[in-house]
Amino acid sequence: MSELARNWSNVIGILIVVFGFAALLSWIERRLLGVWQDRYGPNRVGPFGVLQIVADAIKLLTKEDWIPPFADKAVFVLAPAVIAVTTLLAFAVVPIAPGIGVVDLNIGLLFFLAMSSLGVYSIVLGGWASNNKYSLLGGFRAAAQMLSYEVFMGLSLMGVVMLAGSFNLRDIVHAQENLWFCIPQILGLATFTVAGIAEARRLPFDLPEAENELVAGFHTEYSGMKFGLFFIGEYVGIILVSAMMVTLFFGGWLGPLLPPLMWFLLKTSVVIGFFILLRASLPRPRYDQLMAYGWKVMLPLTLVNLLVTGAIVLALES
Amino acid sequence: MWNSLKTMWIIFLHMFRRRETIQYPDEKPFIPPRWRGRIILSRDPDGEERCVACYLCAAACPVDCIALQATEDEHGRRYPSFFRINFSRCIFCGFCEEACPTDAIQLTPDFEMGEYDRKNLVYEKEDLLIDGTGKYPDYNFYRVAGLAIKGKNKGDAENETPPVDLHSLLP
């Protein structure tokens, strides 16, 4: 197989798998939430209800795609595209297995941080362009939330970078061959988990959406496939953050017996399951609480982690 | 922090609990016998209509969904010539059952009355009338009432003494 063909099959394959998994995730999430709430969840369409995603897709595609007359049309249309594009672009750097992955940037981690941070534009612009007070409140909250988690999100990963000595995600995975970074970087893992949930805008940090206070938050005015893009963007975001957690802290594709791809999928699925469990069990904080928590607890923690890691790395080198 | 983790663990353990869901169309739920569902008109133990067309149910109905017309047979027994319940209005309050002096109108545990066409929710007498006695198997209004009808003269009712011929008491 030529180099070009392999690259293309990689790109198309990853795109299809990510989209397919994101769609499937909407069903998995509902089933798991059901299981944890003593219910069954959707189990009617097809075997175990798997075809629910097909029914949902048909519903989303055939719904009226309404743009409110009071909305800022251009921005309103652009906003859902941004989140889908940024989350998918960030997926380009995820090293899924040896030989599987779109690009191998030597600043892969920075690229991931940049792209996932750009995603918040989608929320803020969508909330602004809707010209609806609930959407606007959702957009505000997204901005406030971004201010709370973005700083310590970047800092929480710097310990990993120090230990691996590289921003390249493949090098980071290779650096974990002896010991997964979840043990020396336990503080980094804890802080990155919190930041990752906030980044994916998932419960308990789904403040921009907050359907029990803000109708549906930033996407109140969205319908049809534009809403579908937000929806897909959210699920791709979960997969992305889970994949990054696996890559950075749980040794990526490394593991005995099973092929590397299986290990990666297995670990990512477990992390996604953990995300859904979080949604099933924890209540949502107010956004000033999240902000205080981010700046007063999480930021000092990451700084302490950074100092200790740096000191140990220095001591081992000398 | 510890609280949150404990919460998550408890929620995780719910995975192994019994499901509360009743998978309805496959698995029918238990409906109590006194459930207020589809309304029926019952017959007395002799197989005659219990309804005496007194209009009390229609008067008691808060949404005016009952319509009927009283008539009499050749023996003076009253019955409704038509009896119509519009179930698209009915709120299943059960007031008609409480108002009924002859236990004719009764609510049953059947709730599966969905229709695609609204008109089909208007039930006529032949839809409402059942062959049995419903919840009160022994009650027979005309057997305890003093009214003389076919097959029962004055004085033949239960706990009723025969009428006294006043003229025979004259000195």
C-alpha cells in the first residue's frame, strides 16, 4: 500500500469510527444512565435498542431547520460548525495505535489544547447569535467556565510533558512503557479530569446547557441538524477528552496480550463510562463555585504538582 | 471530594439492583380492581339493563360527556333509548358511578383506549353495554324497588309486604 493511500484510509477510517462511536455513544449513554437509575433505557428499536441512533438520526435530519428571525443569521449558522470542526481537528493528533493516527505533530499536546479551547467560541457565538436571554446566559457561563478551567487544564498536563520530555503524543505514550503516568502524575490526572469534564461541558459542569435552569442553554434556539452538530460535537468532545486521558495518563495503546488498537479502545471506553457515571451521580455547581474551585483549589494544586515534578526530575537527572 | 466518590460508588452499585421499569406492552402492569378506567353499562342478574335513565350521571358529570335519552317499555320499565359517552372529554373522575342509583354505570380497570380518529372515542350504548353484572353481582334494582313491572307485581319485591286492600278494612 502506498503512503498516500495509507494516509487517506487513516483519515477516512478515523473519521467514520469517531462519528459512528459518537452516534453510538448517545445510545450507550442513555442505556448506562438507565442502568444506574434502575431503569432499562432505550431498548425497543432493534437489538438492545441499538437502532435508536438510526431513529434519532432520521428525526434530526427530517426536523424543520429553523433560524429565528431575530437571530444573527451568519453567526447562528457558523457556530455549530465550529465545535464539530475543532473537536474533529483535535482528533487528528490523537495517537490511536502504532501506525494509526492522522498526523504526528511534535507539538501535538499544544495543538490539542488549542483546538479544544477554540471549541468554546462555538458555544459563546451560538448563545450570542440566538438573541435569546437563556442562550445568552448559557454563552456567558461558557465564557466564565472557560476562564476557570483553561489555565489549570494546560498546567495540569505540564507534569506529563516534563516526565516525557516531549510535546509529541507518541513520545509521551512511549515514555509510559515502564510506568503509566497516572501513578507519578496522580495530581495531574485528578486536575485534568476536572478540567476535561469542564472542557467537554458535561455534567456536573454542563453550566452552559443547564437544561433545568436555562431551557437548553446556548442551543435553546437550535433545531434540526444544527442542533445535531452541537450534539455530535459534545459526544466527539467526550471521546476526545477520554482518548487524551488514556494517551497522557494510562499508557495509550500499551498493554499486554491484546493488540494495541484493542487496548486503546478498551481504555477509552472505560474512561467514557466513568464520564457517564459522573453524569449519573453528581449535581451541578453554580458557576461562581466552579470558578472559585478552579482558581483557589485546582490552580494551586497543579502548581504544586508542577513544582514537585520539576524538582524530582531535576534531582534524578543530577 | 470523599462524598462525591462515595455517591458515585453508590450509583454504580445500582447497576445490580432490580429494574423498576414495567416493560408495558409486553408486560402488563397490575391495575387495582377499583381503577377508574373505561366506563361500562352493566346488566342485572336477570340479564336486563340496569340503567333506568334517571340522568343523574349526566347531571353529575363535570365535563358533560354523557348524553342519553330516557324511554319506557310497554310495562313501564325505564331504559335509555340511546346512551352516549364522549371519551375524548371524559376525565375518568368516577362521579357518574357514584351518582348512579342502580349501579348500572361502572368504571373498569381497562385503560387501553387509544384511537387514531377522534370520532372513534364517542362510545354508543352498544359499545358501553356489557353482558355481565360488573362489580356488583347480586344487586338487582327492580327486585328491591317497589315499582311494579313485568314479572313482578306490587308487593313481590324483597322485604316488601303485600299491599293492603283498604276497602276490605271498612266496617
